[in-house]
Amino acid sequence: MLRNCRQLTVGIVGGGIAGLQAARDLRAAGAAVRVFDKGRAPGGRVATRRDGAWAFDHGAQFFTARDRGFAGQVVEWFRLGVVAEWTGPFRTLQRGVFGDDPRSGQERYCGVPGMSALARSMAGDLEVASDVRIGSAVRDGRGWWLRSEHAPDRGPFDELVLAVPPAQAVGLLPADEALARELAGIALQPCLAAMVRFERMPDALRGGMFVVDDELAWVSHDGGKPGRSGAPTFVLHATPEFSRRHFELATDDLGARLLAALQRSLGAPLPPVASCALHRWRDALPIAGPSAALPCDVGRGLTAVGDFVAGGRIEGAFCSGRDAALALRARHGLAVA
């Protein structure tokens, strides 16, 4: 616990759902919190890419709400008008054959007008520094300092929350930190995402499709989600194995491969392609299931959060950020918000 009732200071590296939720809860409990994110705007994989008049949710596609606390957050998002239920339809697709929804009856939600609306809503009036690429974190007698090129060190912080993929967190910490060694054993799988606009709507491709194919895992009619324009815009996600093996392949070649996989899976020709862009998510999908506990080093003031802790879902990211804030509040005697 801090001496003399001094205000707890917390630095959070990463402005995705986990980092933002930790920041919101800690600030509500009286801590001084700063969030640093390398992107142009917070959100992480809750992302929307814009290309002129077109937009693509090229990261997380939708989310569910099973945890009671997260369900309460979804209710609040509905009140703010930044989410809607996405009814699909959701089907499997294999070699021209559509199958039933593999999780029939499950309610799915998406951000409106894009998935990035979730992060914008959560960031609110938090102190978030975007376009800041933290290079390293070092600790001295006053606390943690965050270093980046061409900028003064940020800090000191009593607690440091790493809300980035494990491999990135390891790169920030000194090699002799116990948490760095723990995180080094957690691997995430990559995901290649193609953002495609056709000149007209392909026949039969509506909603979200769980594809059974060696190269293609998911296809969604992104333009058909709630709050979208209905445009013939689609997001294609490659399988983890294909993404791993071909991650560095040229963009045009990857786009062509994924479009060929879509045509093969549909079993019919596709309309002409008006545009195709690619995004490479290097650290996307957890290999293992949820962890038993948040990775942390209490004595060193270090905590790691993210969806990798809780099964790779948006809900898991939210819960990990919430649980980290609860732990820090208890550790430092902060009131429950």
C-alpha cells in the first residue's frame, strides 16, 4: 500500500479493450492513469479500417456476452447507441454447401457504425496518448519509466499494466524480469485479413460464414452488418496455419490466394473485385485456453492483461482488464468504484 495516502500512479501500455477497461476502473477508484497506444486511435484488434467511402472491421468481427459484468457493459453500449445485435445469418460453408449455425441460439453483437466504436466509447475522457510506440520499460527507486524514441521518459508509475500481446510485452521488459520469462512461454497465432470490395454482391454470400477450408477460416459480409451501408464489402480471415506459413508473402499474392479459397469454398465464380487490401495480425489467436490467473509480479508492480488470458474473446479482454483493476485496488487499498 502506498504511504501517506499518495495517489496511486498507473501506466498502461496498450489501448485495446483490456487496457481501457483497466484504466476506467482504476481512474474511477482514484488512481492517476495514463494509457499509451501505438495506433492512431485506441482499440487494438477492435478495429475498423476506412478506405474512402468504404469501411471494414478487419479485426474482431463480433462479440458475445456471458459474464454478468460484461453483459452490463453491453447494456450501457446499447444505451449509447454504439452496439447492435448482428443476426447474420451465420452458417458454415464448405465446397459450395452451406450448413447450420454451429452455435445456434447464441446472441452476437457488433459495434456501430464499426467495431472501433467500442474503444472510442470506452476511451471517453481517459488520458490516452496515441501514436506513441513505447520501446522499453525500466524501473528505479521511484517506480516504472516508459521510454520511446525522440520523447522524454514517461513516469514514474507505481504500477505498470502491459495490455499488449505477450511477445510485445517481453520486448519491453528487462530480460531478468520474472514476468518477462513467464510471458515468453505464451504464444499467439497470427491471422491474415483481406478486405475485399466486389463490383456487385456475390450470390448467396450474406452474414457471417465459418469456412471449412485449409486456407480460409471466416468470411463476413461486412457491409451487411447493422449500421452499415449494405455495400458489397467483405472481410476474409485466413486459417492460423495458412497465416503462419505465408505471413510474409507479398500482399497481392495473399489476396489472390484468399480470393481463390473463397471461390473454391463457394463453389461458384465471384464477381469482379473492385479493391483488395490486406492486414497482417501477427499476434491474434491464443493457442491455449484461458489462464488460471492474470500474469503479474506483485513485488515489482507489473501486471499483464489481454484477451489471451481469457480465451481470445472481446469479453475476455474486458474481464482481464477489470480483474487487474480489482487486484490493484485491493493491493493499494483503493475504494471499489
